[in-house]
Amino acid sequence: MGNRLSKIVTRTGDDGTTGLGDGSRTSKDSLRITALGDVDELNSTLGVLLTETLPDNLRATLVEIQHDLFDMGGELCIPGHVAIKEERLVWLEKIVEGLNSTLSPLKEFILPGGSRAAAFAHVARTVCRRTERTVVALGKAENVSAESRQYLNRLSDFLFVLSRVLNKLQGTPDVLWKR
């Protein structure tokens, strides 16, 4: 990496294109760049959530997820490259199952909200769902690993469960949907 990031203003994107990790250039409004931007936005929303007071284990999990999302961005930046592996899906599934086992079963849909941290987790969940839709669309046009798509699906589940856990930790009830 060395001095690779020392020059920030390069002017190479002034024509509406951007460079990919394989050296090729593509339009800044391409589906691949949209997917990359959505992954970056998702990672940033997790950064906002991490500004909240969180238990150490949840903080460590979120930071690890941020690293996975950065790897996913690298994967999307280099067409054909695979960075997200099956073991990351298994890891995330186990966390979701463990956290969900601490919660009472849902008898009704819940609205996004409750505590501030839970609300941030809900925002991250919705950004994750959009990111997943973008990656699925990209996968119809170009090669995208199934694991990245599946990871995003598991991550939205994690963020939903996390919002409930954060509400529970704050002593704030989930906001139930009224029929």
C-alpha cells in the first residue's frame, strides 16, 4: 500500500469514470460502482452505530463486520475476485442465533425505533437490504459471488436482532406495530 493513498486529488475521475482494482475504468454510475457505494454507505452506518455506548462483545462484532464489508468492497472492486468465504456466513449465523436466543419470541411486527442505538441498527438494516438488492441486480449482469450476496442477507438478519438486543439492554421495549 505504501504511498498509494497519499495523493487524494488525482483528477482521473473528472470524465465521469473511476478505476477498478484490476486497472480497468468504468462509469461512476455503473451498477458495480453503485454496489460499491452501497457497501461503503452500509459500513458508514455501522460506524455511526459504533459511536453509541455498546457492550464490548457487540462492539467487537460490529468492527469485525466492518472489516468484512471492506473485504466485500474489495471483491466488488476487482471483478471475479472472491473475498467473502463460507466461514464468514457460518460465523454470522451463529451470532444471530446466539443473540436471538436471548430474546422473547415476536408475536407482532415491530417498527424501527426504541432506543437511539436500536434506531441506528434499524437504519443500518434498511441500508443493508438496499445494498443486498443492488448486489443481486449486479449479479444478474456480472459475476458476483453467492457468498457476498448471502452475507448481506445474514447481516440484515443480524441487524434486526441487534436492534432488539440493544432495546432490551437499554430497558426500552420494541415498538410494536398496531394493526
